[in-house]
Amino acid sequence: MTKATVSRNLIRIFLALIAVVLYTAIRMLFLQSLGPRAVFITFSTAVIICSLFLGISGSITSVVFSTLAADYFFMEPRGSLLVRTPDDFISLVIFVINCVLISTLVLAHNHHRERVDHLISENELIQERLRLAESLSILANKLKLS
């Protein structure tokens, strides 16, 4: 891995951490009335956004830290990573599975979109070469006729 790649990944990880902090703050400030219900409501959005714009490193970071933030700040006992009940554990597992599926779908979509863009560029290059070959053919025919 090059230094630039490592640097890009570190920036993506940092941005994913900022996104999780931001969505944690939104949950704390604006959704207090939910209490321990709908714990993951804002974190799913953080994961989707990070997957769309920050690639695999941002996606993984957002899943891990969203899970930790949801558990620590919003699940009983608050202020602890202890999972108290089997229901809480199942909720965390389902959240992680959903996030992994969402991230996988978004990353696959991004990969296919990049592939389509590449194929479109290749097609445009081929079309340009065909136009140039046609022009050269016409020019060659005119020179033969002269």
C-alpha cells in the first residue's frame, strides 16, 4: 500500500468517526424522547452515507463505531458496553447484519457505477477511433481517385 493510499484511508476513517459523532449528537439532542427505543435510527443513516462516500474503510469504521456508540450511549445500562439482555444482544446483531448488508450493496453499486463509467469512456474512445478511421478511409479514397 502506498503512502497516499494509507493517507486517504486514514482521512476516510476520520471522516467516518466524525459522521458517527455527528449522528450520535443528533440522537442525543433531538431524539431524547425516544429513550432506549429506536436506538439505531440515526446510525443507519451514518452507515449509508459513509458507505456511499467513504468506501470500504469508512463503511467498516461507521459500522463498528455506530454499534459501539448505540450500545454505550443509548442502551441500558447507559455508559457501559455491557449488553444486559438477550434482546439487546439480538438488536445489536441485527443492526450489524443490516449495516453489513447495506454497506455491501452500496459498495457493490459504487463498483458497478465505476465500471459503467469506465466502459462508457472506452466506448467513446472506440467511437472516436472509428470516426478517425472513417475519415482516413474517405481521404484515402479521394487520394486514389485523384
